[in-house]
Amino acid sequence: MKTIYSVKEISKYLNLSESTVRTLVREHKIPFFKISGTIKFDLDKVNEWIDNKIKAETEFNLFS
């Protein structure tokens, strides 16, 4: 079973403000989907996104 978070829940999980999360959504920088117009997040997809961000940052720092 998937773990689905709301904007409020994912903002707490990421330690970001809700407005920052909404900006990331608006700019399509974080994986999300909508159910009846409500923004939702699949925790597995968000964790994968985080892992990719960490990997990209680590690679950037290795070659800087």
C-alpha cells in the first residue's frame, strides 16, 4: 500500500513551508499528482526525488 501525503504533511516531512512546497509543485520540481484537484504526494516518489537530488549534488561537488 502506498503512503500518500498532503501538502501540509509533505512540508513537515521535508521541513519546508507549505508555500515553498506549493512553489515546487507549480514549477513541477517535485513529484505530485492530483485527486479531485487536491495536490497529493507519493512518499516513495518524493524519497526517490530526494535521493536523485543528493546524488546530483554529490556528483557536482566531486567535479567542482
